Amino acid sequence: MSAPQPGPHTTPQKNWPVAEPFSISPIGIGRYHRTPIAEWRYLELRGHYVTIGLSAQRLGRAALLGALLSTTASLALAAEAPAAPAATAPADPADPAANDDASLVGQVFVTARRREESAQEVPIALTVTSAETLTQTGVNSIVALTQLVPTLQVLSPNPRNTALTIRGLGASYGLANDGLEQGVGIYVDQVYNSRPGAATLDFIDIQQIEVLRGPQGTLFGKNTTAGALNISTRDATQEFEADIEASYGSLNFRQFKATAAGPIVKDKLAARLSFVGTWRDGDLYNPKSNSYQNARASTGYRGQLKFTPNEQLTVRLYGDYAVQQPECCTQVYVTVGTTLKPAAQQYAALAAGKNYTVASTNPYDRISDIDDPIQADQWVNGLSAVADYDFGAVTLTSVTAHREWDWEPRNDRDYTALDVTRRSNNPSHQKQFSQEFRLSNNGGQAFDWTVGLYYFDQNVTTHGVTEYGSDASYWLLPATNTPASLLEGYTVFNDSTIDTTSYAAFGQLTWKVSDRLSVTPGVRYTQEKKDGAYVQTTTGGSVTTDTTLLNRRLGIARPQNFAAKTDDGAWSGQIAVVYALTKDVNAYATVSSGNKSGGINMTALPLTSAGTPSLAAAVIRPEKVTTIDVGLKTQWFDRLVTANVAAFATDVKDFQANVVDSGPGALRGYLANVEKVEVRGVELDASTRSIGGFKFYGNLAYTDGKYASFKNGPCPLEKIGTSTAACDLSGKELPGLSKWAGSAGAEYRAKTSLGRLTGEAYAGVDASFRSAYYADSSDSQYTRIKAYEIVNLRAGFQSESGWEAFVSVRNAFDAEYLQNITVVSGNSGLVVGTPGDARAVAFTLRASY
């Protein structure tokens, strides 16, 4: 493949307008690696990220931290900034990029448009995080990445029920439904990962992560209506290299990482192999079993072969395998909500009737109260081949992949020591195959273009079981004098399978109208077919001919079976315009559209007023998204500072939501369409390169999302009575979305000698915050997660001989916050949740050769 061509605004032009100097208070640090697709060499460009000082209520520590960092940054910037805009910033001897091509200094390169180019020239709001930043900040998974990328939110009570959103869109909160597609696509080395459980896996041998905000359907394809995570791993090399890392910390935290790479056949074949293992004791104590729960236990392996038989052809073969087998995942008592049910049917009376007292009413005591075993085991594996053939003027790329995911859970879904629900397990197996062909030109004078074809095939099969216990009749059918034997041992089996087949053709063109102006239209057509079948059977419980008792039991769960299918074709696309105001200031505007195909409810359907399954709810309509983005991407003081701003407006028609049945025994949600959702927002991102040894970054996002029209929504807990069916949620906030979210950080590095040791000593701080948000689709006042802020600290020493040691403190001020909240089935009023990680200290030692 030939070397990538510079974009239309990379080379300085004559008669550029001179940017006026301005005052900024950046807060951030970052480190980026550029890995050109053609050369696959490493060029470290330190300095990335960024944003402006934070201000919001209830951010005492974060605000103080921001003020201190801003003051330091302003002083350092004043000391280091050139005297005039035309002057050249002094080279930073600690920055390898300082001695490279001046046009590359301060640049971060991405493949957001399936070709390598500067992030500042791409008309997409995006955030890029390097492997070094991930390591230094202790971010080991997509779940933890939210502390660095405020527009990304992940709710993950367990891997199967993981939901990712960008700008508040992408997934509905609630229990997983195999018929619901995610709207945030996860791509690893160009391969789509369908199961969101991958977000809980440990990162392994990562090069960089690009978080792309807004619909990305033209080039990334299905299910990127909210955005995409474009993850790249490090490449195999013809020179031997090895990395090893070990960490130990609080709660017996242990993590080991190892990577080795090098040639097998000189100049023809290279290999890379990586391993990561993470273990940690549970942070919830269960006095019933005298054990600690919500532990971590995972291992992952990744390998690559890189074959370069000649200058034209490059083939990369990837293989990965990961397994998690922790004693996880339960939740603890948070609160009790008051419903509209008679007092005898609410939690206080029900608990008193059984002489039951919860182990603790303070979730931060971290005491669980379940009486059945739990597990959250998952296995993920995949094989893929990426081939690039350079024909000179164009390059043909083929991406072939097969992936599988196995999920084996065990849950106590009543979250109490009572024998209400003995088990509620939904083991699933997923497999997918995908094939993509792309043809791209290798950089033209006037046009850059990409066209392609895409095929995707997937099957998800689930065999679930729910068993009720001796307290189920009392708890789920309160004040009815129902004998305990009616539901004791009553077991519900649910078997489902769904096949998805998708075909797409796409194309995107960038027309360089002039040295300053470029226009990028793109279009994609996708045809997607789904076939699903669901069967639910019941057994057990007492034998009776009493019609009243039989109907009560059927109200908890009844036999059902149905088959449904969808076959949708849809256009998606975009048009983007970029105009270079100066050589380092680009303005852009993008109008994009995306689609998610129709879904099938792969769970028991809600009941009609007659008590029969509502077959009309078996299929939901496709979701259609339109987004307008406008923004400025700027660099200042010879690219010492990068500062970007974006404003957007998104309208979603037929938003696909996962809502919870309000019936007495309902344990799983079902799919429904929300007529219209609206999201508006502004995002600021800023970063610096080294300024007198300091680097800063910061990100701030304001996002306002609401159900513009949701007339037949689920009722919040406080409005549930004995016959409540639906509530009008129009105008209510979109769940899972904080109006304000941000992150900021700084790092200081200095050359240091420790006896005979020479290298760099460094210290860093990273802070993040989120304002309050609802954790349930009904916007119940009892499921609102309060605002919180987290501060992490780190300090270490990096030797010139290739080893490094550092200490990190996560959640340094021991902030108390909740990661998620759940309304327990039966609607007694009990609300449970998962507390966020408490303060944790870890020591890390790593070496590179």
C-alpha cells in the first residue's frame, strides 16, 4: 500500500489569515501514537485531549482542582508560548515528535473515515485515547473509558445487560433482549463486535481508541446510529520487542500483561502475541454465605500474524480468546419507593409479615443479602483476516471475520434473603460472520473516495430458566391468601432463537474544491432480514383445579410461543463540508442520517386486558436518526494547544426502547417504539503538548435529551397501582443521560536521576464528573442516580533503560456513587443498585525491550 497522502489543509499555504492569540485554560494530558497504515512505524506525539475549566454545582473538589490546573496551565503557557504567532515553539527534548517533520507535530491520526488522516481535518466530533493514556490512567475496559470520554456512557450490571450510549443514544436501559440491536458499534481492527458484553473485557495490546460521536452508518454500517468505537491494536513488527507489566493493589487486585512481537521470516512474516489477566476479590460482603461477591476474574489472549510477501500485499490474521468467570453480579439495597398499591402490598408490610430485615439500608456498607449462588461467566473468541492489496492508484481491502460469544449466568433476582426467585438465568450463545470489501483511491489531487460491500450473518440462541420459591406467592401475589405451594417450585423455561442477515453497499467521496474547502457526501443502502422464534413453557407448583388460583399463577408466567420476522431496506448517509479558516483552524458542518432495522421481541410478550399475549408487540418498527453537527477544530501556538468545539441536534423517530412489564411476576423487559426522541448539546475538547514539563487535557459536554413523544410508556414506580398499564412520558428526560459531564487532568514530567538511575519522574491527576441522571426508562424518582465526581492520582518513574514503576490511587477522595439502579420485579417498591468502586491503590511495574 502506498503512503497516505496529506489532506488539503496539512501543508502551509501562502496568504493564510493570521490567527489572533487568545487566552485559554486547558486542563489535560494525553499521549498519542501515530501508526501509519502504509509504514506501520511508531511516532509518539505527546499531547492530546483537552477542554476548558469545569463549572457546575456540587463539584467542589473538581472545581478546586480545575482552578488549580487552569492557573498552572496559564502560567506555563505564558512562559512557553512564542512571542508572536509566526514564531516556532521551542523543541521539547522529551517529545520524540519534536525532531520529526514539523507538519506532523501536534497531530493525532485516525481512521474514522477508513483512511489515515489528521483528526483535525475529519468533520466528525471525536475523541482519541492512546494506549499510554489508558495505562497511566488505569483505564482497562470500555466501561472505565467513560471517565476519560464524558459523552460515552456505559451501564453494566452484568455483561449481558450492558448498554452503551453516546450523547444519550444507542441503547435502552433494562434487561437485555436478543431482538434489540445496539446503536453504538464496537469495532476492533475493523471487525464489528455485535455483543455489548465485549465492553466489560480487559483491553489487550491496544494502540488507540477513537470514539466517534453521531451516526457513522456510511462507512461503519449497521447499528451506529449513535456513534462508534473504532479500536486499533498494535501491529506485528519485523524487529523483536517485548512488554511485560504486573500490578498489585487493594482488594487483592492482581493484573498481568505480556506482549512479544518479532519476525518469523525476515521481511515476510511477523507475529505478535499478547496476554492479560485480571483478578480482584469481591467488594460486597454477603453474611448469608460468609463470602465476598462481585469479584473480578478474567483472562484474555490475542495473536496476530502479518504477512508481506511483496510491496503490494499485506495480510493480517488475528485471533482472540477471552474468558470471565467471577462470582458476580449482584446488587444491594438502595431505597424503597412508595407505590399506589394498598399498603399491605408494599415492601414495608411484606417484609414485616416475614420478619425480614435487610442486612443494611446503606448501599455503601457494601453488604449483599442474597441467598442463592451467582455467576457471570462469558467466553468470547474470534478469528479475522484483513488483506490490503495496493494496485498503485487504488487499494483493495478485504475484512473477513467469525466471532462467538457464550454467556452462562446465575442470578438471585429478588435480591433478598427471602425465597422469592430462586434462580433467573438466561444462558446465550451468539455467533456471527462478516465479510467486507472496500476499494479506496490512494490520495488524489481533487478527490478521495471509498466504495464497498458488506455482509453480516448472526444467530443468537437462548435457553433460559426462572424458578420461584416458597415465598413467591406471598411476595408476588400479596394480600390474596394464596397458598405458598402454588408458586413454590414453579419453573418457567424460555427458549428463543433469532437469525439476522444483512447486506449493504456504500460509497463516500471527498471533493477538495479548493485548498480550503472540501465536501464529503456519502451514502449506504442496507437490507436486513430477521427471523425469530420464542417458546415459553411452565412446570411445577402445586396441582390444583381452582380457576382463581390457576389464573393467578398464569399472571406470573404462562406458556407462550410465537414466530416473527422483519425484512427492512433503508438508506443512510451524510454530507459534510469543511472550510479551513486558517492553516490550523477548520470549520465544519455535517448532516447525517442513520437507521436501525426493525426488532423482534425475544421475550414473553406483555398481556392484553384479556390476559392473553399481545402479538402486536412481537415486532417493532425501524429506528431512524437524523443529526446536524457543526464545529470548529483549532490548534494554537504552533500546535501547542488543540481546542475543538461541536454543537449538535439529533432527532430520532421510532426510538427502540426496552421497557419493563409492570405485571406482578415480570422479570424481563420487552421492546417498544418511542414515537420521537430529541437530543441537543454542545461539546468542548482541549489538550496541550508539553508546556514546561506540564501537559493538560479536558472535556466538557452539555447534553439535553428528552422523550419528545412517548404516550404509551412504562409507568414509574411511584405511579404503579394494582391495574396500572401505561403512562405518558412525553417531555421527560432521556434516561442514562447526564446534562453535564466532563473530565480533566494534568501530568508533570521532569528529567530525574535516582542514584545511578536516570529517566523521568512524573505525577498526574485525572478528574471526571457527571450530573444526575435517570437509570430506568420510566424516569422514576427512585431510580435517579445523583451527581458525582471522581479524582484519580498517579506518580511514577520511567527509566531510560526501559522499565517503569508507578503508584495509582483511583477514587482518591473515596466518593460514594452508584453505577446502576434496578427496580426489583413484583413492584413491591424495593430498589437495588451497584455501588461504584471505593478508593483503591495499586502499584504497577512494567518493562519494555
